[in-house]
Amino acid sequence: MTTFVDRVELHVAAGSGGHGCASVHREKFKPLGGPDGGNGGRGGDVILVVDQDVTTLLDYHHSPHRKATNGAPGAGDNRSGKDGQDLVLPVPDGTVVLDKQGNVLADLVGQGTTFVAAQGGRGGLGNAALASARRKAPGFALLGVPGDASDVVLELKTVADVALVGYPSAGKSSLISVLSAAKPKIADYPFTTLVPNLGVVTAGSTVYTIADVPGLIPGASQGKGLGLEFLRHVERCSVLVHVLDTATLESDRDPVSDLDIIEAELKEYGAGLENRPRLVVLNKIDIPDGQDLAEMVRPDLEERGYQVFEVSAVAHKGLKELSFALAELVSAHRAAQPKEESTRVVIRPKAVDDAGFTVTREDVDGEPLFRVRGEKPERWVRQTDFNNDEAVGYLADRLNRLGVEDELMKAGARNGDGVAIGPEENAVVFDWEPTMMAGAEMLGRRGEDHRLEAPRPAAQRRRDRQAERDEAQQEFDDFNPF
């Protein structure tokens, strides 16, 4: 039996970028031909895409953990790593993406609409890409950046022009089955409809979709029955149709009171449903008592301003008039919608005083801690191999050029104070020393490999060797005066 799922929590993880390669080119008669380490590949993204063939979130209910592939590491001979493959997840039309706090991240409506739920990490640069006039032979490469990982909530809100609402067993499923080609489950007991059913109706030149929503009862907006689970499926509709049962066997119910209760639930739920155009359908007039009750309550409903139709889904009475009336309301709603404009790219340049990072002071156990936050410094830290002194010095130079050292001084940082780069749960912490930030005083001429310098003339090499022998002889004479 197929299960309908319209709300899931999805755990997505993008692929991490591949590490760059630190390599030196070697060939016959040229063992040190310069850096040739390739870049790491980009990690794959996790992308949500609207697919009209998908109608439920059932697959993600059973398998909520999804991960894209990682990028491959770079290799020598300037070979870049392969990019990770994007993971494309099809979702139904009308899927809303939220974070765990309930904030809307994306509203996916329309075939092919996409949303990147998790972005793949950058690949690390190899030492060939890091070489420059000052750094001819870097002995390090950058690490790949980990991919994004997040928890998102997917909620399906049915995309339909018309929504049928009413009590259980009011005849909504029967009505949609005769107005369209939809074949919902129909039975004579409450809550037969457990999932929203969609049908396509053609009335003249107008084609519209109609949704049969599971029956509502008093308290549905607070979670009673199935109402709270499925009221979200009428949020997108342009027209509401109250389907009222004129042949109910319950003595405490009648069409007018049913209408008042459903209207109260719609108003309590909110989402603008109280302002949608609506009309009333008095169903089951094929039953004698139903026809009599419909004629009795119709004047009262019309006095309230409702457009009322008496129909019988079983006997196919009044369906044509209802279908064309709905088409007229749908067409009017579509005409009132603003026309879609061509896509515009809005460029919002950063402020001239935006440094791209912030420095804030915190007190931890009575000691000052200066926290640096920003996309660049945090990414640079993740790309650094802290087991390589040259890579650490390169990071220090980058931070210094970005202005981190100047901002730390302005914030009152002193020699030996703690500095943390990144969020509290995943930060790199070190004791700050201003000279270390520039790096040159600690590591000297980084990246300049004397093995790759141009060869000296033969005469110069002989003079250098003789000078070394003379220096060694002098040291021996000083140590042995006899």
C-alpha cells in the first residue's frame, strides 16, 4: 500500500573538496624542475529539483540521510582531481524548504525549480598554483574545504486552483471523481480520504486543477483529526469550495452549522484562507430529504453572499454549471495576478568599509579571547595543514594582508592573548604574537628552494669549495695549536 508523506526532516551533506598536491617535477637530467602539484576537485552539491512525476516525500521519509560525493585530490604532473558528483533530489511541486527553526529557505513551485540545500567544498590549490615570483617552489598545498552539512525540513503544499473542503463523508471525493479523471478512494465511512487528491478539469477554454482535501472536523486547526496535517494543502489554492452534506444522518448537524464550523477552522488556521473567494456546493440532492434540505437552506446561504450550487455527484446533476462557475473564478484570479517580469540580476556591492571579517572580544575564565569571524579567514584556516610550518606561515601572511592583525590591535589584543578563528564549536585557537602574523621573521624566505636556483659558474663553484676547505682548516688549526 502506497503511503503519502508530506513532511520530512532531511539531513544533507555536500561533498568535501579534494586536497591540493605538493609535488616537484622530475625528469632525466632535470630532477628538480619546479612545482607541479595539481588542484583538488570540488565537492558535489546537494540540489533539490521540482519533478512533476514525484507526488510524495516518501523516499526521504525512509532514507533521510543524503550525501554527495567528495572531490578527488590533486596529483603530480599538474593533474587536477575530479570534481565530486552533484546529488540531485527530486521533490514534488509545491515543496517548501525550512530550517529547523521554521524559517523558510525556499518555496519550490514549477517544474525544474532548484535549490542548493548544501554546497560542496572548494578543492585545495596545489603547489603549482601557489607558486609566484616570491615563492618559486612552495613546499605545501592547501587542503580541501569540507562541504556544507545541514538539517532541513521539507513540507509539501499542494499546488491547485480549487480546494474542496468540508466534513468527512460530505462527498468531496465523489465530486472530484466526476469533475475530473481522478480516481480517489470512496467509501461511506469517515476519513476515507487520507491523502490529498488532485484532478484536472476542463471547462470551455479554461483548464484548472482541483484538490480534494481530507475531511475537517471541529478543532482541526489545533490538530484534531487529520485537519492540521492537511490544511497546509489548501494554502496555495485560489478558490475554496464548501462541500456541504444535505443528507447527513447525524441529528446534530445541518449544512449551515457545518459551514460555520469549517469557516471558523479556516479563520483559526490563518494563512490568508479567510479572504479567498469561495462558493457553496449542496451535495447529495439525489436523495429526497437532501433535495428538501437544500431548498430550505439555500436562501439563508445566498443572504450571506455565497454563490450556491445544488449538485449530485452520483446522479451527475448540476456539475456543468459548477464546473464553469469555478473556471470563471479561477480565470478572474489568474488575471488579477501581476505579470511575471523577466529575471533581473540585482547587484549589491559591499560597503567600502566592509573588511569581510569581524573581531570581537570575549572573556573566558577571566582571560580575554578575541574571536575572528568571516568567510575568508575561516575558510583559510580549514585549508591549512598545521603540520607544515610553511603552510602556517602562508596562512599568517594571508591574514596579515587581510588586515586581521591591525583589527586585533585596534580591539586591544596584546602579546600572548588568545585568538580564536571560527565559531565556538569549531575554532582554531592560538596565542597571539604580532610577529608571527607576518610570518617572515619566523620562517625567513619561505618558498625559495635553493635547489632550484640557477647553477653557478664552474670557477665560482671552485672558489666556494676552496673557501669552505680553508675555513675548515682554520677551525682545525685553532683547535690544535700544536
